[in-house]
Amino acid sequence: ANDKPLFGRHLVITAGGTKEPIDPVRYLTNRSSGKMGYALAEAALAAGAKVTLVAAAKRDCSTAINLVIAPSAKEMLFAVEEAMKKADGFIGAAAVSDFALAAPFDQKVKKQGDGHLTLDLVQNPDILKTVGQNKKPGQAVIGFAAETQDLLANAQKKLAAKQADMIVANDVTAPQAGFDKDSNQVTLIQENQAPITIGPKAKSAIAKDVIEQVVTILDHQ
Ligand code: PMT
């Protein structure tokens, strides 16, 4: 059997929860630790791929992984678009903030006299959607869907809306799944195929299965 099925291929993977600056000392973020994205990067590397991991925050990983730290959604989009120029595939495991401050404050925000502070948020770019729209022939695009209800229906919608080849649907309310856990349980959704549910098991094992599907997708491109 071929134990390096991704040899000669380059994957770009995102990980972690983006940090959207409020002022020089504060930011908006979410519960993503980056564990799932880092596990995917290790699984892709083990399968022989060249890997660019665009992460919101640093964690330990193999030195053979090309790690790019991009804290905010805009920085992440920039790094991903640059890396996708020469890549064969994209996996968006990051929890990208849907909103950022319209204008982050230049100085630390002080307590307000009337006890209220209103933050004006504007929608961030959608990295997965942008990559899906700009997909070149032969490239595979895989997204995640973190859902708290109607998992499969919402994941199906994301498959179409983001022009993805596969969505990894993640019920983040399941006991051994989701944010910051060491295990996960997901359902792989592809067009015209029966959903495949895997786990609960270690994120490293989930990542191995996801990468196996990515190999199949790339081989059929
Ligand atoms: O990091 P861990 O603690 O290990 O947790 C793993 C995880 C739960 C974060 C991961 O398994 C997961 O589900 N990641 C996707 C989280 C998410 O933001 O999902 P979403 O349904 O909001 O977004 C759908 C897809 O669009 C995702 O691939 C996301 O990366 C992408 N997206 C979303 C918004 C945006 N502005 N740009 C994007 O690219």
C-alpha cells in the first residue's frame, strides 16, 4: 500500500480561533484551540504532503510544517490566498470570526462615564467561500461546519454556498466533540454521497480519516 499518498501535493490548512482587535490590549475571539487544524496538518504531513498551516495561534507541531501565524480573519485570508497560489488543496478548520470591529481603537478604551460601550462590528471576509470561488482545476476545497442544531442540513447548505468538495460537519454540542476537546465526532458530507459519520475518537484519528477522504477527492479531480 502507498503510505505517502499525498507525496508531491501541497495542502493549506487553517487552525484556531481568530482574534479580532478591539484596542491595543483586547480582542474578540471564540472557543477554538486549534487542536483540530493542527491534527490535520500532522496527518497531511504523515501522508507525505507539503503542508502550510495558517494558524491564529502557535502550538507545538512538527518542524516540517510551514507554520504561518495569522491572528485575525483578514490576516488569515491574506496568508491563505498567498499559499493557495501553489497548493493542491485547502482545509478550513479555523473558527473564523464572522465579525470584526469597523474601526479598532488606537488607544486602550477607558471606562465610560455612563457605564455603556457600544462596539460597531462589520462582517469579515469569508475565507472558505473566497477559496471556493477562486478554486482552480485540480484543487480540492474542504470546509468545516460547526453547528449547534440541524447539523446535516446546515452542513449541506455550506457545501453549496462555499463551493466546497466536502464539509466536515461538527456537532459542537456532542459530549466528546468540538472546541478544545482532544476527541471529536464528525460527519463527512459530499455531493451525491451518503454522509459518513466518524468518531467519537481522538482528533488525530479523525484527522487521519479526513485526510484519507482528501486523497480520494484529489485522485478523482
Ligand atoms: O480548534 P479546536 O478547539 O480543536 O476545535 C475544532 C473546531 C470545533 C473549531 C473545528 O472542528 C470546526 O468545526 N471548525 C470550523 C469552525 C467554524 O467557524 O465553523 P463555521 O460553521 O462558522 O464556518 C464554516 C466554514 O467556513 C469553516 O470551514 C470556517 O473555517 C469557514 N469560515 C467561516 C467564516 C469566515 N468568515 N471565514 C471562513 O473561512
